[in-house]
Amino acid sequence: LCFPQKLWKMVESEQFQSIWWSKGGKCVAINEELFKEEVLGRAGPLRVFAMQSMKSFLQQLNIYGFTKMPRDFQRSASLPEFLAEAAAASAHSQVLYYYNPNFNREHPHLLEKSKRRVGIKRRAPDAAEMGERQPSRSPDGQ
């Protein structure tokens, strides 16, 4: 499975306490500290993702078009989601919210549109573009 499909299965699963749907199923809420332990800390056949660091996981979210929502983002209306968020907040853990228009609980068919972003590779500027002299290429240095 690709990254968004794995993420979908996790959010839908009751096996994970560190990640859930928020805001009426339009955002993913992640209890950062618990997620590091519960998901990224897994090894061997129980491993979910290839990465083990939160930074790498967040980069994958970004690559697949997820955007981070502000902390003061409106809380969930449903009681189970609200209680999960309250429990995470009371444990002094940071809850991160990520949104992707193609990742919506009510519209699973949109998941097919979640594609890895292909960035334009930047090349290093030539020395001439930077206003520097090119080094001499003769054997005696002149």
C-alpha cells in the first residue's frame, strides 16, 4: 500500500490511539508523542511505515499534499473525538492537525487522487551566475 492508503487504514482502525479523524472527518489528528511510540517505534513485521522519525513522517504528509492546521483549529464535535483530543491535551502532548482535500472520511473514493507531489529539482547556480570567476583549468594554474 502507498502512504495515503496506509494512513487511511490507521485512522479508520481502532488499533491506534495516537491518530484519529477530526473536524467531521476532514482532518487527521495526531497525538505526536504517542504516535512516535505507538507507530514509529514499531519494528519487524509490526512496522507500519519505513520511517522511524516524526520529521520523516511529517515530510511524507507534506509530499502527499497535507497541510498543517493551526493549533487553535476548531475542535471536533463528536464526543469520542473530543474526549481523545482532551485526553491528549491533558497529557501535555501536542496534537497536530493535518488537512488534505483528498483525505476525507465521508469520501473514501477521493483517496485515489492522493498522489505524491513531484517537485522541480533545483540545480546549483553556476559560478558565472553568482558573479564569480571560473577557476583556471590549466595545469600551472594560469
